[in-house]
Amino acid sequence: MGMKKNRPRRGSLAFSPRKRAKRIVPKIRSWPVDEKVRLQAYPVYKAGVTHALYVENNPKSPNAEQEVASPVTVLETPNITIAGIRVYKKDTNGLKVLTEVWAPELDQELARKLTVAKKELKSVDTLDSLINEIVDVRVIVYTIPKETAIAKKKPEVVEIRVGGSSVDERLNYAKGILGQKLSINDVFEAGEIIDTVAVTKGKGFQGSVKRWGIKIQFGKHQRKGVGRHTGSIGPWRPRRVMWSVPLPGQMGFHQRTEYNKRIFKIGAEGTEVTPKGGFLNYGVLKNGYVLVKGTVQGPAKRLVMIRGAIRAPVDKFGLPEITYISTESKQGN
């Protein structure tokens, strides 16, 4: 047998250039089309991973009607506060902020992140006069990390779109929740398909073998006894290195979106799923939680945005029955 004529590249060029994320709080750039009037995302904190047993409810699966083990990610869900309403208009360059209205009374914790106005700048009634220009309605929310196991005081401020079929009902919903606190149950429900948006775990500056999976050089192809390098980075002409050549550089700490994950469970007491001794690098959950099937990007304590699925498949099977959630210690022997 001869050598393979070609093989797939290790590492997709679609994510190039692989630079560090600009900010640790992920920014959602696209939203699903949802006729249900609600927030279309919710910020949570990653606590850790455990495993659960559930009854497979896919009749075409080889394990149908049997108990199946699966890794599950535990996300802590403290309440969020609706700080303001931001509305958009459309011009030749796309969406542009039309105006924004802030709640009259805000928590002093928000002052750690931004300057809080001492008096009300604009009334909610000003939004009604602009109803003909408004094409999109979003709310500004913030979290209070000190209510969790994270030793952090500064809140995270994010912008979340309000779903709905018309601008009127979306605006009325936003005005109704302005200044209030919402929980995860006000946004999502168990069994729903979601997307997770977060910044991945950073791995620093890495070589081309680990970063791109290129072949290690052997024998006379080595350079000074080291074979962990690219054999050739390009021809004589053009006299430059192409962007597609696998080279060393930053690995990890990139914003990524993982699609079509299922919420296994939404609970109010975090102690139900907290392992003995607490989660590694996180501790004991003090708020409610979300149990997501599979893994979620990022290390412990990383802020994760749960978004409604933007390209969800047809949900045929619904929520399976969960028979066991492991709370054994993750601390090791």
C-alpha cells in the first residue's frame, strides 16, 4: 500500500485567525426567530461536570428503554436584574441604537461595573412615541457573582434580545420586567434545546503539532534533533508565508458556540447536585442550577450564555427520565 494522497487538515481554518477573545463575557451576534415573548438568553456560571443515568427514549436507538450513562454539565443560575431597555432602528448600515431607558432604582453593586445615574434620565413613556421607528427590542441585564461560590464582586453586564412576533408585545414585556429580578424558570424550561456561547479554556502559546496536529518529523527530516516543526512553510515565490500554513501561536481562549444541547433538569436547590467536597475549583452551589447533557466549553467559574437554539432539529422525543445524578466526590483519592 502506498501513502495516502490526502487527508483532512487537523484544525479547521474556519476559525482563523486564532486570536484571544477580546472580552471574557461572550457577545451573542445572532438570535433565533422565536414567537414566544421572553428573553432569548440567560447568563449562568459553569460549576463543573458529573454524570447521570437516564432512560433512553429514542425508539431507534440500540439502547432504547434502557438506562444510559451520560456526562452532564452543572451550571449555576443566580437571578438576574433587568437594568435597562435598549431599542434599535434600522438604517443603511444595519441596526443602530435609537435610545435606551434605565430603571429608576438600581442595585449599588452595578456601580462596580459602570457609572450609575443618580436620577432617572428618560421615562419609559418615551419609548411609546418611537414605536414606529423601533425594529428590535433588547434589555440590559446584570448578574451578582458574589451570590455564588465565585470570589468576585464586579457584576457582569450583558445585552439580551426579547423574543416575540411583534414589536408592541416585545416592548410591553420589556417595560413590565424593567427593574425586576428574573430566574432561569422565567426564560427556559426543562427538556428545551439550547445553544451555549462562552470563551473556551485558554492554553497559551502552543507549537504547531499541538495546535494543528501536523506530523512529527523523523530521521534526516529533523532539524537539530527536533522534529516538532512544519516541514516547509512555503515556496520561494510568492516570498511570504501564506495564512493557511500551520504555525505556532495562541491556542484556546476563543469565543465559541456549541449548538443543540438539551436541558436535562432545572433545579432550585444547588445542593442536590453538588458533589461531596464541592466542585473542583468552584465549591458548593448556593443558587439554582441547570443540568445540560454533555459538556460545555470553558473552565469552572466561566460565564456561559445559554441561548435558545438557533437551528434546532425537530424535537421528536422530549425529555427522558433521569434516574440517577452522581454526587460522588470529584476531589480524587
